[in-house]
Amino acid sequence: MSRDLEQDLRQALRAVNPSPEFTNRLLAGITTQRRAATSIRRLWPRQTVAAASVLVALGLGWGAYHHQQRERALQAHVELIKALAITSRSLDRAYQAVHSLDTDKVHGG
């Protein structure tokens, strides 16, 4: 009986060539899986590049905004200095005018 079992097992486990339909379905499935994997691999770099482009654009925009704000602040500073200089000259003239009136009164004017 063990000999029959052994022969039955050999018979059941012998090499069998697959049918052409099986081979075609298997190859078609492999091709489909490869295409799907390849499209995912192609999509990933595109998404990464798009995300990096958005981040670079945001960074450049932020930098330009802050540069513009700094330029405005410097321009306001320059205008403030000019205004203070004009005010200082005007106050000096007013002081000299008042002081010369006092001097004229003291000297008999």
C-alpha cells in the first residue's frame, strides 16, 4: 500500500505544463500590475515636484513681502528724519526771533 501511495503522490505531483490560457492570463495580470506600479512611481515624483514648487513659490512670496515691508519702513524712517530736521530748523528760527525781540527790548528797541 505504501508503494501505491508513493506512486499516487508522484503521479499527483508530477510536472504539468500550464495551459496557454493560464499562461496568457498570468502574463496579462503581471503586465497590469507592472503598469499600475509604474504609474504610481511616475505619479510620486510629479506630486513631489508640484509640492516643492508650491513651497518655493510661497517662500519667495513671503520673502518679497518682508523685503517690501522693510523698504517701506526705511522710507518712513528717512521721511521722519527729514520732518524732524525741518521742525528743528523752524523751532530754531522761532527761538531766534523771540530771543531777538527780547534782546531789542532790553537794549531799548
